[in-house]
Amino acid sequence: MKRVVHAACPHDCPDACGVLITIEDGRATKIQGDPEHPVTDGFLCAKVAKYLDRVYSPDRVLYPMRRVKAKGPSEASFERISWDEALDEITHRFRRIVAEYGPESILPYSYGGTLGALNGASMDRRFFHRLGASQLERTICSSAGEEGLKSVIGIKLGTEPEQFAHSRYIIAWGSNIHGNNVHLWPFIEEARHKGAKLVVIDPYRTRTAKLADWHLPINPGTDAALALGLMHVIIDENLFDADYVSRYTVGFEDLKARAQQYPPEKVAHWTGISADDIRKLAREYATQRPSVIRVNYGIQRSDRGGMSMRAVTMLPCLIGSWKECGGGLQLSVSGSFGLNRAALEMPELMQKALGRPARIVNMVRLGSALNSLTAPAIQALFVYNSNPAAVCPDHNEVVRGLKRPDLFTVVHEQFFTDTTDYADIVLPATTFFEHKDLQAAYGHYYLQVSNQAMDAVGECRSNVEMFRALAERMGFEDDCFRETVDSMIDRALQSPNPWLKGITRDRLEREHRIRLNFNNQNIEKDGNAAADTAPFLPFAQGNFPTPSGKAEFYSETLKRQGLDPVVAFTPPEESRHGSKAAGFPLELLARKPDNHLNSSFANLPSVRQMEPGIGDLEMHPTDAEARGVRDGDRVRAFNSRGQIVLQARVDSSRIDGSVPPGVVAARLDWARFSPGGTNINVLTSEKLTDMGNAATFYSVCIEVELFRA
């Protein structure tokens, strides 16, 4: 029997594609994009188009496994056990640890492996809240940028992708749209066919930069300086929207005074962009309307990343482009969905376990948490939806902690990864083909139900089912642990958010994707959706959900936090202009590959073939020549935290991208695929950002020399 199932891609990407899965006799035989999805429009990215290779990979973890040899890279270190044996061992160890050290000595670790509302954060949170385990501060990816954005406009909202087709001037700021936001690209191309200009601001010549009308290579971590330089020109030449600023912003005079301190000549010194180009960019952005900025999280991955995002967010408020269809800015629109997360996660269960909130451990500092955290020390680690041995900064410290013989580690995974190399128990996890979920997005405004297309392979279990079983084995009798998936979806949709009005699970299952109800009028009498396609302009008339009700060029909230209430630029400490670069003169971009997704997909041969040169270190010819390095040489990249051997790529005609002088780039990969058993995160640090406590992956200085074995 043949049938087609509607689903949605849950991977950590803004696009949240509508997906059609063909099932024949219980087996998935085809995956394709849903042609009726208004944004993702029937096509998939190259990696998800090969998703059958993932579901049916011979390397899938299909059964619970128990370690029988010392911790370290070897899949032969495990033996197959039953689910009952696995759950019994986990609960036995957890009970013993709780009795001896207290529940906060157990740490969950998850992030981004799925963005499904249920399998990302529901039964798992309930379980660890009820257990009284330490809570994880999940900030490794986006929190600095989100805090910077909200410090100006109050909420994670932005320009809907469909409106980019109406833009006349598009800035991709630290955003490789063609590589990791590909469903926005057709709207940009439509705008360019009508005469729009695409400008890319990025230290790396990405796929998007190669296709742009103008690429401005900026020095890493200097985005706030550039934004202030643009504001200097816009204000000085009276190119701002005085009416919009007067009506809908607060703190303009403070911003004006601050921007005067950043003339283009001064900004050019920091950014590496000429003063003439800064003036040209400012004038074009302010006058070629509507203009829009697609900014991504790259700019927030320096130690002043929050202020960088804050500065960029001010630009559309200054020129009033929020008024226009095709204007504004997009970082994330996830704040629009307003699902009832509290009902899914039930943080009140911590009171039952501890009588108080549990302590919080920052995920960026996992190495320190495993090696030096006390009162109590971490005795057990439960990893799901993540691969910290690959993605965490300061890789050597993370691995040192994971190797601890007294640390009990459980990993719920689809494959053997860098992290399972140090697990005591490995549990088999489903893919999105094999479970049902509710799927929001952070790049568009459509909510979807992702239906289960097939039975789980082997003995794989979803996060929801696995944590439900573990709660039962632990003796947790709370009714919430017996709640069905459908009931949890219903609860998530029971929210005071007016934009969810009329959106039910039944409608989602029937219609497959529903645009948020911005006009509160898109429900007909029979319960079907009426047309609601008017452009969503959230801030055309102000309505900023900030403490002042206006866009905040001056923030009393930041002032109370001890941060600059306006915005300023200070060079990252670990940068060419910083105070901690002595002896390490090259700035490193620890990049994400175009065809992987963080560490996901990196192990699939069909996907790795699309990412040639994954072990390369890209260098500018000037930097290579000064070190006697030629294209193809093996080089040692190092700093005070660690070292890694890579292959130099100097001839830009042979690599998919290039870097300016003083900058080198290497891509994230699994450590197990490197001859030295490490990855680029041996060089990155645990230092946190100025806002949001996020990771500073792009504030890294290194030196490079020829490798001599």
C-alpha cells in the first residue's frame, strides 16, 4: 500500500520545511518538499533531500547499548541490552547518586537536535524538573543575538520572508542565506529581477557573498562599529525618518551623540571596510527603499555579540523601514508563536522535588562544569538532541570531563557520535519520520503538525516516549507523565497568544500548515481558514513590546544590568585590536559547513561528499607567505587552549570561499573524523558574551605554522 504523509523538517534551520514522505508497504521510499507550503515551496535543501540515507543508514543505533570497555572512540566498546535493562541501570544509578550527592549532581544536556515542540522540550523537561536535577542554561547558539534584538524592539519578530520579494535593497549581514536559509533565496532573486541590490557583510566569502552585487568583508567582531558608522552618516546627512523616530523611538538624542563618536574613518580602522564604502552603504541603505536586513547569528558570536545585534537592530528603526512592505529586519520570528511552553515543560515540578528552583549550569561551560563544579559535583550527564563532544567550545576540557571514570553518562542518539564515545549507556532515538510533533519556525510564520510517517526502526524511541518510560521506572506517579502526544499538542496550542486564535490540532492535521492569525479574522463559520495574506508589518505604527512601548535607542533595563544603555563598540578581547591576542595574531572563524547542520549530517557519506575540504584551514596568501605555507601543506593551528593539524588552502580558486588578511577559517566536524581525534573547538573558549551568556566561537586568536611530524 502506498500513501503520502505530511511532515515538517525539525532540524535547526529557520526554514522548517513542509515535507511529503511517501510510504510503501511500511517503508519510506521518497521525501520531497511540500509544493503547497507558501514559503518552502516544494523543494528541500541538499542534505534533507538525502534524508532516506539517514533513516536507513547502516550506522543507525537501533538498540540500547551498554559500555563494556574503557571510555574512548570505539563502537566495539558496547554490548546490546534490552530497554528494561537500560532503564533499570539508569534508574539504579540515578537513585544512588541522588541519595549520596543530591539530585542536582545530575545534569541534562540538550540543544537543537530537533526543534519540534514536544521532542525538543516537553517530557524531558518534566522528567528533570521532577527529579530535581540541575537545569541547563541553553545559550550556546542564539541567546546573545536574541537579547540584543529584544533590547531594542522587545520581541523576536521580523520581516516575513515573502516580503523580501518587494525589497529594493537587501543586506545579508553575517547571513549565508544561500547556504543555510535557502528558502529565502527565491524571494531575494525575485526582488533582484525587479532591480533590487543584494549586499553581503561577512568576513568570509560565502556562497551568498559570491552571488551578491556587493560583498563587504568585515573584520570579525566589529559589526557594532560598522552599524554605528552607518548611523553616523545617516544622522549627519539627515537621512533618518524624523517622524518615525519622534513617534516610535526613545533615546534618539543619546544615540545621535554616541554615533558622532564613530565617523567612517575611525570605523574603517576597526572593520577593514573603507570610509568611502561605509558612506556609500549608509546612503544606499537609507534611500533605496524599501530596504531590509537579514542578519544571522554569526555577528553575536563574539564577546560583545549582544551589543553588535543591538546596534544592527537600531538601523531599521532609525530610517523607519518597518513601515514598508519589504522593509525592516529579520533575525528570528520565533517570538510570534507563543506556544504554551509552561504547560509542556511544567517547571513547577521542581518545587515538588526540591521545594525551590534547581541550580543552573551554562551549557557553554560544560568542560568547567564536568571538571571543577562543586556543591555538588556533576556525577551523571544525560545527553539528548546534542553532540557536545563536537559542538562545545574548549573541546579538550569537555573530553577530559567526559573521560572521568566516575561520571555516569547516558546518550540518547540516532548514531554513534563523538559524545557516545564516552557514554556508559546509549539509547536509540527516532528521526522525525518516526514520531509526531508540533513544528514552529524561526524564519517564517507558519505552524505545522509533523505526522509520524512510519514505525520506528529497530527499538528506537522518541524523546517523549523514552522520558515517559524513564519517569515510570523512577516511580514518578504524576499524571503529566502519562499524557499522550495529541494531548500535549493541544495543551501547547492553549495559549493566550492572540495569533494562535482558532488554530487547533484538528485544523493543522487537516490543512497541514497555518499562517499565524495576525488579523484575528481568518476563521470562517465552518472552522476553515479564510484568506489572511495581508503583509504582516508588526512595527509600522510602533507597538514595540518594550518597557517604554517604543524602540529603545536608550535602555533603562540595560543600564540597570550595568551595560551601556545606548550602544558602543569595544573590540573583542581576543581579536587583532583586543588585549588578549599577544602571540596569536590570526583571527579564526570556526565556521559551520554549508551542507551539515552544526554536527548533524556530518557522518553521512552522501552528505560529506558535498562538503569537500572539511579538514582545510583557509588562509589569505599574505598570511600564508609570511609563514612559509603553501597550498596543500599540513599546518599546525594552535593557541593556549589546544592545537589541531589541518591542510592549508591558500589558492582561492581551489576553495569554496576566501578570507581577508589576518583571518583564517576552518569548518566544524566530528572529532572522530580527524586523524588527531580533535576538531576546531580545541581552539575556541568558554568565554561568554556580553548579553545572553552565549558562546564566543568567533572571538578566537591563533597562530599557524608548518606541521612537522
